[in-house]
Amino acid sequence: MQWGLIGASTIASEHVIDAIRSQEANDIKWVMSSDPQRGAAYAQQHGIAQSTSDLDTILNDPEIDAVYISTTNEKHYPQAMAAIAKGKHVLCEKPLAMSLAEAAEMVSAANEAGLVFATNHHLRNAGSHLAIRDLIQSGRLGKVLSVRIFHAVHLPEHLQGWRINNAAAGGGVIPDIVVHDADTVRFYLGEDPLEVVAMADTSGMGQGVEDSVMSVWTMPSGTMVQTHESFTHPFAGSGIEVHGTEASIMARDVMTQRPVGEIFLNDKDGRQTVPFSDHGLYVRSLSLFTQAVTGAGQPSADGVDGVKSLAVALAVREAATSGQAVGVDYGGL
């Protein structure tokens, strides 16, 4: 499969390029950047044959089978829709779009065209999160009572830019991190949040967008979910706790792009270390994506997963802005 990168991004250079090339007979032919000089330098640095600042140049290339979209958030919808119209499979960064209607339209268009459309939710590909989900779904914890996510980190300087100062581009901690936590909770529990309450603030980094948020979600099963996301906490560490009637899981440093961290299970017999695979998150994601293109299985996070994680994030933002409890609107999905 030949790929085009729509966006000369940091996440592509640090994670996705190598993951694409780890798949048999997959390579990258094009990279697009709005800055032609940056695009040319990026292509040279990463051994990509050609660069362009014109989206149609990539999409009109008959050798291109799939595109990876990692531009700023407001560009995802028009770029994905253009790619789908040209018959390209799409792996899109989260959040899929700026609105639920746009995200749902992207998914519907891909389905109608018979194309694979996936959301790049990396966490559900981690060995740590797969191990946690398996423990929950096996019944090891008994009835799940609550989930607590602490995902307050310090956004590195080289990733700040539009994420902390450009609401029109989709900046803010809610579209950047809450979507990941929403997807992780859905992945664990197999159910969708019904209602959320939230408070958000600009606590030292954001300029016109929120950089910290806390929220509580109501789940259909009665499980309570508490989340804390931030760009401003340099020493907090990240992790997740899942508490049930028979056992609790305590995971540290697992809300990351790397296969690291530690997991403990506490029950009546004490604390046990939970082993997990240290495979590459993006390698697994790209493996499932490429298999789906051949008709074998599904991507790890499909378009519906992306729509639903966006729906939760939008509800959290509305709840934080209004000061009221907000029901999560999934657009009929």
C-alpha cells in the first residue's frame, strides 16, 4: 500500500511513519505541508519521495491507496472528505472534526464508498490498556463501580503552538486529551457516557482556550467516571484506576504513546503485578488498519469510535461552559 501524509506533523515523524513502514509492502510516497520549504525538508529528512503543498496532487495520484491526516483539527473534515471522494482509505487524527455533524458525515461518506476510515486513538492499542480491558471483561473486578483517570501532564514546548492559543484550529485540552480518555473508557466498559458535569480553566498555559478540565460522567451501568486532563502539570504523572466489587486496578504512566508504565491489581489477597505486552502502539494500529483494507477485520478504532469520543468531549466543553449537567449527543449513532 502506498500512503500520502496530509500534514508534516510531529506525531507522524515520531510515531506513524515508522509504523506505516513496519507493515509489509507499505511505504509513503507523498507528504503535504502548507509550507513548501518545510514539506521539502520533512520529505528529505524522512526519506519520502515527494512533497507538495497541494492536497489534490496527492489525491489525484492513482498509486496512493491511503492517507494519514494529522493537520490541525479544523482541516480534518474537508481533507478527509476530499480523500474519500477520491477513493482513498483514511486514518485520521483525533478529534475527527470540529463538530459532531461533520464527524458523522465523514464516517457515512467512507461507509458509502466502501472505504476503511479509522481514528488514530493510540491508547487502545497499548498492551497496558488491552490487559486492563481483559481483566474487566473477564469479570476479575466483579461489578465495576468507578473509573478515575488522571491525565494531567505538561505539554512539551514543541507541541504547544496552536494547541494552547488557537480555538479556531481546535486548540484546548478538551479536544486534545478528553477525546482519548473518552475512547479509553468506552474501550474498557463497552458502553457510552450518558451525561457529564465539568469545570475547565486556563491555569497558566492556555491563551484563549482551556488548558485544564475536570469532569464526572454517568454511565448506563451506573459506573461513575472521574477525569482530570491538563497541559500544565509537570510532575503529576498519569494513570488510570478501575475499582470493582472484587478487585481494583491501579495503573501508572500508561496514558502515553510509548509502551511503558506499571499495573497493579489489588484484591483480598493483596497486591499483584499485572504483566502486559510492550509492543508498539502505532505498529499495532497500522497493522489492524492495513488488514482491514484487505477485508480482514476492523481497525482498532473506527470512525464511529472517533465520533463518539468527540461527542463526549463536546459535552464536557458544554458542561464546563454552562455550569450545567449535559447529556451526551451521539448524533443517532
